[in-house]
Amino acid sequence: METWDKNLCSPAVVKELLAKYRLAPQKGFGQNFLINARIPQEIAKASVPEESWNSSFDQPLGALEIGPGLGAMTRHLSALYDQVIAVEIDRGLIPLLEETLADCTNVKVINQDFMKLDVPAFLQSRFGDMPVHVCANLPYYITTPILMKLLEAQRPSRPPKICSVTVLVQTEVADRLCAPAGSAAYGAITAAVRLAGTAKKLFSVSAGNFLPQPKVASSVVQIQLYPGGIRDAIDDLPLEDDALDIRIEKTKELISLGFAQRRKTLVNALSSVYAREAVTAALADLELRADIRGEKLSAEQFVALAGRLS
Ligand code: SAM
């Protein structure tokens, strides 16, 4: 087996490989390849849980990469994790990845559209009981749907199968994920992330580090999922797991209605589903103004409101 010894982030190597396999970066698949070797290395390193650096840590760890591209980050993940699954939509890249990852025996590349996967079943079949860390340079055109799909794959009442998500995204999205409640950048995705874990911006990556160059700046953001599920973060939740999962489903519905028309008061935004008097009474119960807008409520307040409206 040949060991790959070229720099997969050198623009010359990227161009040579694409030419060899008669490929060109596909805009429709959001293909902006990293051309600074330090960046995939730093992202992969940041994705590894701190506790695993301890010499007594002996639990096998799995990494899930969405969109390996030419395999630059995949090779680092292969060195850091026991098992790596990389899901790539572009069939044309599969033979190329077979070449660039030939010596990475713990990597399996799956040619699939991530958005079409049944994520819980996929994780169970590929990783078994192994905890999984997601690490990726996400295609810009579906960043939010991918993040939502990853979060939706978890049962709020249970410890998550996916422990963390470390991704390179547009800076605007990174800012949104980390925004405090009530700020201009705070949105439905921010509140949805808070139901699953905490988000933190790690570092920025300028457009010149990609081929082709995107028009926007990018940042690496990390979501650490609550290790014990949502009970780690919010008090006064139902004791029964099923009741808690139902409460969080209802919370997500309120968030999506509350943010669908940001300029409306929450009472108006929810009026297609809930009686105005019930929402006003629930808000009063939570010591919130009757004319408050959804964008002012924290995830915790949305959870409490869902409890009052049950
Ligand atoms: N990881 C590589 C890098 O950092 O250079 C490539 C990152 S590029 C921004 C995004 C990658 O995601 C591409 O390889 C693209 O083909 C792949 N991709 C796009 N949509 C996808 C989907 N729905 N499912 C799986 N992979 C997808």
C-alpha cells in the first residue's frame, strides 16, 4: 500500500489531482477546497475531546466528516481518531479519495447525500457504541440544514451519540450560532442549538485559504452537546423521558413560529396555533411582557413557555 506523501492543500496538487480525475470544483456542491495545510490540521485537532489527551483515556473515538473533498482533513482525522466515516455526495471524487486515503485503513468513504441519511440508524450501524465527533468544512449552500439534521438526530432526554460538532462555516452563520438571545444575530437556529448544547467560535479563516475563493469570510465554530442531554442545561423539566422529548418538540415548534415573522409579537406569531389569551396568560406567568417578540426569548424561556402551553 502506498503512503500518500504530497501536500493535499497545495494549489498545484489540488489542480493536478482534479485534472487527473477529469474534475473541476463544483459550485452546486459548495466545493471550496482548503489550500492552507495548517487549517484542516487545526480544525481536526480542535475537534478531539480534551479528556482524550489524558494518557489514561482508553475509549475508542469516532469521527464523522461531511464532505471530505480531496481528503485533506480526513487524513488528519484518521491520525487522531480510531474510526472515521466520511460522507461525500460527489461520485466523481470517490476514485480520487481512494488514492489520497489509500493508506488510511481506519477511514471509510461513503458516497451519499448527507441530507438523505437516516442519521441515528447510520451512526448506530457505522460506529456502534462509539461516541462520535463531527468535523467538517461544510458546503455553504446547506450549512444550516446539515446542522439542524445533526441536532435533530439526538434525543433531548438522553446523552447524545454525537458529542461535538466542529465545523468551518460562513462567519455570519458562526456569529448567529453563538449570538446572545435578543441580539440582532440571534435566530431560530441559535435557539435550536441551545436546546442541544453550547456553541463557541474558535478562529476565523479568510477567503484566500480556499480554492476557488468564496466571496465571504469563514470561521470555525464548535458545538459541545450537553453530555447528559438537555437536563444538564435546564431545570424543572419533565422527569419522564418521553414527556421531556414531547416538551422539546413543542419548544421547537414555538421557536419556528416565533421566528417565522420576527417583527410580530409572540402572541400574534403563535395565534394560528394557540389562543391569544392562553399565550398572554403564559407570558404573564413567566413575567414576560404581553407584547414581547420571539427574538427576545432565550431557549430556556421557550422551553418554559412550551410547558405553560401544554
Ligand atoms: N473537506 C474538503 C476541504 O476542506 O477541502 C472539502 C470541503 S467543500 C467546502 C464541501 C464538500 O462537501 C465537498 O466535497 C462537496 O462535494 C461535499 N458535499 C456537498 N454537499 C454534500 C452533501 N449533501 N452530502 C455530502 N457531501 C456534500
